[in-house]
Amino acid sequence: MKLLLKLSLITASMLIFTFTGWCNDDSVIYLALQNGNQDTGSPAPLVGRKDTYLSALEEIHGDLKENRDVSPIILSFDFYKTNGSFASGFGLEVHSYNKSYSFENDSSSVRLSAVGLLYGLNFYYRGDFWFPFIGFGTGNYSVKVQEELNLEGSKTFGTVFGQVDKPFFYKLGVRIPLNGIGIVLTQQYTSADIMVATENKPLSLGGTASFFGLYYTF
Amino acid sequence: MTFIITQFMSMKIKGFSIILAFFQFFFLGEKLALAGRENFGLGPLEIRPQFLVNQPFLGMSPENTLTLKNGESRLSFGIEIANTFVNTQGPTEQITKKETARGLTLTDFLDKDGNTVNGFSLYLDAESKRKKVKYRYGLTDSLEFKFELPFVSFDGGIMDSTIESVHSMIGISNFKKGGAYRALSERNRYDYYVVKDGQFIFASSKQIFNVRGEPNMDLKWNLSEGGKVMPAASLKLSYKFANTDRSGEQKLIRSGGVDWGHYLILSKGFDNWIVYFGDGQTRIGNSHGFASSLFHRFMSMEYRFSEEDSFVFQTVSQSSIFPTSSASSRSSKGESQEQRNSNLSVPTSVSAFGYKFLSSSFFWETGIVQDYNNFGNETDFVFFWEMGVHW
């Protein structure tokens, strides 16, 4: 009963404070939480390239047991200035994911944890029921790669920290407003390759991604 | 079980509603009328890198695209207080309170098997206080001159216990990497040791106070005010003078060489929001075995509460002062010290929050900086403050 009361109060406050529509010249702020699937093995068209770090390990330790998909959690903050049917603005996104890889031929493993802070420009078209957008930008990705490899019966260990300080991403998507809160769908392409010092070969932290989430309008 | 789930959901919803309420009221500010200057705000937080090893070299700070108008002047005084703690010997507990009390030697920087470590090893436990006097002058409506003279102190400081308490409060152990192995060392003690390939570059436990650093001057040229679509753009050039007197502890503050740097800065306004982006490079004249050039980039988001005051969030990335070493990145005996230390040469990032105020005659700026990568090549926490007059 108490929970229902709180839910009702929050819903009511969201409706009271809600964004009431686009006017000719106004600014809007979005806070969004998204999740989805990111194929780090699929290079971003035009700007990405195939990485070779994991394929070099595959030649020694056998094929990867896992695919290259990761599931990042994304918290984003965007603001826009609207002008008639169009809007331009700026967004900040924090991406975070972990992934473990193992190999077919032995017990070697590679663990990866990455955090990206991405920012860039976004452009909107104001539809009646949906707001399609495109965007692009840069930022940085921090990563920790931990190797535990079997080489001819003996184990070797490696830990590599790194930062991609000039990634590039572009994205397109749509926001579907539902009176204050709404749904956001994003297709994102990111080029962010880190050089892993143990093999001196690049590992992609970006790739091709599809995200789904909820947003709140201020 | 149902009770637990209900309570948990209730707590989550409460927390979420508090966050939403905070953002809701935070952004209820009046829209500003900034006709004709829509791409200019009060500017990013003007804080340079504070890492101890970077202190003798030119440190480029983010800056506004806007310049002072012809004949305008601004005189300011500021202080940047930075707490730095790095113990590369922490994982093997080779440097603890006992070793620092007797004074560190090169043998403390060997690996756990007694071998010389290739690359850099560090034991830095210090609080730096960089005081600065700045004078700016508008040479024309779009060209600004700046002169800055720093006075630097390195001591044990007072912030260690607070930082350790904050770590404990948020679940970070001061005995582990996340807490930088702070618990192994005495609080508020001063030690500055940098070792490269088994040889000391710096070795000091003698505190220094208000040593005059090398001055630098800047020229900033506002190339364009931008418009509805295009951003404003400015180019900043910086020059650090050389003071070859590096006797005693002064070598920790002065490089004795001439350094050059530049930043290309863009800014774009979206009503109450101004976004800044800068990209640049610093060329170090006399690097003393450290990196001979540094690449840096910043992004700032300024929210204008009014014409006179703003809140700023900022992130700055910079390449490391430690060049890539010949350290081996793989080991057959578990994670080695050389592997761990390789993260010292990785580029890193910090985030900053601050507040700016500017009236017709008074200027004030304050904020904090936090290193969120913990690679050991940036300072942990910085508090800064600057105020001045404008005429």
C-alpha cells in the first residue's frame, strides 16, 4: 500500500513537472538509462577497422568460445536548443562493460573491463509522435586487459591498462516521448581501438551497437 | 521475502525520485538573454595538471574563447592544493611506514626478487600548494595577453585522513590498489621519490615552501565569435621561461628549460548551456628523462545560473609525463612490478566540478578535481580557488 502511494506520488510529480511540448525556441534536458548489444568485432563503417589482438591469440590457443558481443550500461545526459522543427544540442554518455574470453584449445583466458566517457553534438527533427536524431562525437575509453595464457605447459600473466583518448562515434536513433518520460532507441557506431602492449596489436572497444532505454525530460 | 523486495523497491524509488527532484529544480533557472554573444560564457575551470612530476613543466589550462576587450585588465590570485599518493611498491608491501621512517634507498625500489625494475617506479606522498599571481590585459578586442607567476610548496599536508575516510565510506580499501595502498604509510608525511631504470631522478623528503617557479605568458586570439551554427574559436599560445637555477629542492619546481604549448578552443552556446572543447600540445624543452611532449584535450559544460554565475563540469585528458618504458608486459611468475608500472605511461583523465562568478569588477572561481583512472600518473584530489579584480 505504501509502495503504491509512493508510486502514485512520483507519477503525479512527473506529470506536474512534465515537459509540455516544443515551442519555437526552447531548451530541453534529457536524462537516460540504456542497455543493449554491442558487437566489438564489427568495425564501425567508414571509421573503424578490424582489430587483431584476439585473432592473434586465437592462432595460438584456438578459437574463442564466446562471441564478441558485450552489453554496456549507458547513462546519458543531453541538452538541446529547439528552433521550430529542428533542435541541436550536446550530450554526455558514460558506457561501462566487462567481458571474459576463453579459448577452445587450452584454459587461457582474457578479461576485459572498459569505461567510456563520450560526448558530442546531436541534431533532432521534431515529429508529431517521435523525434529522430543523429549525433557524433569523441571522448575517452579507459580499459584494463588481464591475460592468463598457457604457453607450452607454463602460464604467463599480463595486465595492461590503457586509455583511448581519441575515439570517434556517430549514432542515429529515435526518442518516443510519453509525457515527460519516454523511450529511446539508438544505433551507435564507435571507433575506439586500444593497442594491447603484450601482443602489440589493436583491440576494439567500440564496434556496432543497438541500445534501448528510458529517458526523463526536464 | 515479499517484504524485503517491497522495502528494496521502496528505497530505490525514493533514491531515484530524489535524483529527479534535484535535477528538476537545478534546471529551473531563468533563460538568459545573451543576444550577440550566444557562444560565450564565463569559461571553463582554469586548472592546470597538478601531478607532482608535471609541476616543473608548462601546464596548459583550459580557457574561455572570450578575450578581454581592448584596454581591459584583470589581476587575480589563486591557490591549487593537490594531494598525491603513489606507491608502486605497495602491492608487495616493500615500502611501508617502517621504510619511510628510516629513509628510502634504491634497494626499496627493486622488485620482490631483488632485481632492478625497468622503467619508472614511484613513491610520492605529498600535498602541493601552487599559489599563482595572474595578470591579463586586452591588447585588442580579440587579442589577450596573460602573465602568470607561481610559488610552489610541497609538504605533508592535512588531507590524508579525510581522503582515507572517504575511501572507507564508499567501500574502497586503503590497503588495496583502489585506495592506492595509503594505509601502509604514515598520514600527512612528505616523500618524493622517482626512480628510472634503477636510478633516482628525484629523491627528497625535505619539505619546501613558496619556491618561486618559472613564469609563463600566454597570448590568446579570438578567431571567431561563431554564430547560430558555427562555434566560437580561439587559439591560445603559451610560453614558459627558463630559470636555470635548479640547486637543491628547486629542481622539483623548475625544469630549467623553455616550454611551448598551444590550445585550439571552441565554444558553442545552447541557451543557458555553453559547451567548450579544446585540443592542444605542449613541447617540453628540457625533459630530464620524462616525456618531451604532452597531448591534452578538454571538454567543459557550463550551466549559467545567471549572467554573473555558472556551474561547470569538466573533463581533461592528457598523455603521461612518463614515456613508454622497455618494461616487459608479460610474466611467468604472476603479475610483476614492471607490468604494474607500465600503467604510469598511459594517458589519463580527470573530472572537475566548479563554480564561477564574474561581476563588472570582481572575479571568483572555485572547484575540485578528481582522478578517476587511478593509473598513478595524476594527482588524487585537487581543491582550487582563484579571485581577482577587473577594470
